[in-house]
Amino acid sequence: MKITTAGLILFTTQYQACVTFYRDCLRLRLLHSINRPGETLSTFDLGGAYLMIEPEDDPAAALARLPLKLRFNVPDVQASSEKLRQRGVEVRLRHHSWGSTAEFSDPAGTRCALRSDEGFGV
């Protein structure tokens, strides 16, 4: 199997709020959006992979899906956390023996975290 790119699909009952969050708060680059009858989605560049956001009409189905945390490696967790706070995101900074993380959630409650590049994979 030859994989040419990888991605994550986030199904959410908070579609527009999530699109706005990933575009305006995390400042991910929008690759494309589709909005036509029976097909709505937005896809963002996720550092060489992609994050596709699709609406989920059934709240029970959204809650029944596998829990997930999106992690974004960054050079400076503290500085990136401060930028998110300035954009209205509640961020919890945590320090570990292997590096730092900043924990937060998107508008649909999906867990997200920043992680320091330093020490990654060691």
C-alpha cells in the first residue's frame, strides 16, 4: 500500500463553529470547502496531512464515535498557547518530563493539544 497523504475526519454537530475555530483560532489553511445538496465539508492543511470537517446531524451518533484528541506539534508551546488565549480559547498548560503540552477543546468538545517539538520521538 502506498499512502500519498493522511488525514482525519471530524464529524460534528457543531460544523460551522468548528470550521471557524480551526480557521480563525488555530489558523489552519483551508484547502477546500464543498457546500452542495447532500455534501458539505471543509478540509484544512494539517502540516502535510489534512483535517476534514463534516456535519453530523445526529448528536447521539457524534457522541458514540471513538474519542479522539488532535495534537499539533509546535516550536514554542507557551507562545502558541498565549496566541490561542488571545483568540478566546481556554488553554491548560502542562509540563511533563518529556516536554510541554497545552490542552484545549474545540467548540464541539473535541480534545486538542499543542505539544513541544523538543523531545518528540525521543
